[in-house]
Amino acid sequence: MTPHVVILGCGFGGLFAARTLAGAPVRVTVLDRTNHHLFQPLLYQVATAGLSAPAIAAPIRAVLASQDNVTVLMGDAQRVDLARRAVLLEDGEQIGYDHLIVATGAAHSYFGHDDWAPHAPGLKTLEDALEIRRRVLLAFERAERESDPARRAPWLTFIVIGGGATGVELAGMFAEIARHTLHGEFRRFEPRNARVVLVEAADHVLTAYPPELSEKGRAQLERLGVTVWLGRPVTGVDADGVQLGADRLAAKTVVWAAGVAASPLGATLGVPLDRAGRVIVQPDLTVPGHPEVRVIGDLALIPSHQPPVPGIAPAAKQMGRYAAVSILNSLEKKQPGPFRYRDYGMLATIGRNKAIAMFGRFQLSGYPAWLLWLVAHIFFLIGFRNRVVVLVDWAWAYWTLQRYARIVLGRRKDI
Ligand SMILES: Cc1cc2nc3c(=O)[nH]c(=O)nc-3n(C[C@H](O)[C@H](O)[C@H](O)COP(=O)(O)OP(=O)(O)OC[C@H]3O[C@@H](n4cnc5c(N)ncnc54)[C@H](O)[C@@H]3O)c2cc1C
């Protein structure tokens, strides 16, 4: 019988595993809880009205349509039963497998303070991005209705918690919206005076980068008008702002970009996890005692791999490809070598003409790094149409300083 490979999650890892199995002598089922593959690196552009949602996502069914050996199912995996080699879905359905690739990624972690979540949404899905965009744009609308400057101030204060790549990108874009996009559109206040504060518990932003580059990142942020607070752990978040020890920062819009927790599906495997809930896998990405189960991407931790594999898209793609190839090897009774991550460098953008980049020991910042970031993101987007749409939208935004995706539906509950 043709072996059945089940892939849970069609993010970067799952998609690249499925693509690698094109034409192989296996039957593949790809299961995802959404109907789209999402290009997460550009989510912040949707959250800041620079791009529309469909520009950074593609229907999984369409992406894999030409692969005859792949069936795409939409559903939520609740549990993996290793003993019975079956995946259990939320509606009770079961999917049996011969080989399983678990690629369900990660979500936000509020470090045990889940009550902060309604006041400080994180950025992981398209729904999150649209919610952040709604909160930001409607805060400006609410500020225009407020005649008392003291009561208006919290509506014009935007706090981003967490100075990693996502926090830096969001803070930089909020500042650009206030400084450029909305300029001249309001009568009761000057949008340029809006306050954007980036709060980070560590003593520098972009901690994945060497200190010189992260310092350049901070300087570029401040040039955009962002206030950067370092070494300030957040101790409370509520509907009216953020508590930092004894200090209080009043704000009606707070975004969470601080913590990541692995997909809860990992815990159902019943194998050891690290503190963030990542599944501790063997050097060949299988779980102990189950050579037919592989865990990849943000959900996997390979303790034997030094330096550690970063939680970024290229790592998930490489693991996806490796997992697929090693399944095909195992069908031929071949033993694969251990997974090795190939580091092609890292890029983070801060705003218009501002970015940092690192390729081994080679470092770049400012305009050249931004240009490289732009080209890389267009190149790696899934779908030709999406590449064209994003290119046109960015060119338009670059020359006009406008962000066109500003139509919001629904309300903020607190307005
Ligand atoms: C805002 C943001 C910005 C980022 N920017 C960058 C960047 O600039 N560069 C970079 O390299 N990396 C970036 N990353 C990280 C990168 O996106 C991740 O490392 C990568 O997506 C991990 O791939 P994955 O396949 O493990 O998981 P994901 O791509 O997250 O895919 C997981 C998939 O599983 C599905 N899923 C989850 N749970 C279930 C379930 N129970 N049942 C069924 N389906 C499920 C989800 O719907 C999703 O499609 C960013 C991440 C975020 C959130």
C-alpha cells in the first residue's frame, strides 16, 4: 500500500515538506485550521495598513493544486495518538498515518498573565493583524472627537511591548503612520505629536543581533520618533495602559510582541518539552521512540544542534524539506544524517529606508539593508500575483507616503 504521510500545519515548514513530496510514491494529507498559507514576516504591514490581508496569504488548496498526491483538509488537530498512529480533530474525526510531520508552529505567551491578552493583542494571524489595525486607526478617530487634551492623550499613545523584530517593525510603522500617513487629515490635533513607546525588558532591542547592529536599530527607531524604554519589564496591562513597576503609562492602544509559546499540540505527543512548550527532538527531527513522527519549525527544539536553530522562516522551510526527504529515505531503508541548519543571514526592517542585516560576520544597516529586505521579502512571497500586488503597493506607498489599506470594519469596544 502507498504510505500515507500526514502533515499538520501548512505554514513554512508544512508547505515546504508537502512541496518536497511532489511526485513521490506517497499519499500526502495536509491539515490546517485555516484555509491559507500565511507569510508571517509581512503581517505587521497588514497591522499597519500598508498591505491588505490577501496580499500576504494564499489559499493552501490553490498552492498545492498541481500536486496530485496531496489532499488538503481544513480542520483543527486536537491531539496525536502515537500508539494508534492517528490524529484526532476537534470534531472527533480521526486521520490515520504511516508518517507524521507536526508543523503547527507557535502562538503568543503572556508569561502566565493571560488576562493581559484582551488589552494587548499579539500578532500571529491575519485576525490579529486586522484587530491591531482597527485599534490603531480607530484610536486616531476617537482622539478627533475628544476636545480635552488630557483625555485625548491616551488615545494618541501607542505602546508596543517587546523589542524583537516584530515589536521594532510595528513601532516604526506606527510612528510613520503618525508622522506621514495621517498628516493634514485631523483638525483638533496634530498626528505627528502622537506618542509611540517601545518597551523592552532587556537592555537592548533586537537581541538576536550583535550589540552594534541592535544599537543601530535603536538609533533608527528613535530617528523615526519612537521612544525606546529599555530594561523596563512590564508588570501589568489593563484597558487604560501599562504598569512598569512603580511607573504608569496611560495608553488606549497596546500591542504585545514579547513572548512566544509553542503550539499546544506538541504537549499531546507525551514526549519531553522545553519551557516554551517546544518538542525536544532527535538530531533527525524524530521524537524519541517514534521514528515515524517528525516535529519541525517553531515547534521543534534540537538540543544537539549548535548554535541553536533560530525560530525563523528559513529554518522551518529547511526542516520541512529535510523531514520530507528523510521520510523518502526511510522508505528505501536509508538512514538520513542529522539535520543541519544553513544560515543565510537575518534581516529586520525598522521603517522607510531603515533596516539592519547580518550575513555571518558581514553586517549592513540603513538604506542598503532596507533595499535587501525589500527584495528578499518580495522574492520569498508565495504566489506571483501577491509579489506583483505587494511591489505595486510598496512603490505607491514609497512615493506618496500613503498607506492605502485603511478601511476598517467593526468598532473598538471601548469607543
Ligand atoms: C509577526 C511575525 C513576524 C515574523 N517575521 C519574520 C521574519 O521577518 N523573518 C523570518 O524568517 N521569520 C519571521 N517570523 C517567524 C516565522 O514566521 C516562523 O518562524 C515560521 O512561520 C515558522 O514556521 P512553522 O511552519 O513552524 O509555523 P507557522 O508558519 O506558524 O505555521 C503553523 C501552521 O499550523 C497551523 N496550525 C496551528 N495549530 C494547528 C492545529 N491545531 N491544527 C491545524 N493547524 C494548525 C496554522 O494555521 C499555521 O498555518 C515572524 C513571525 C511572526 C509571528
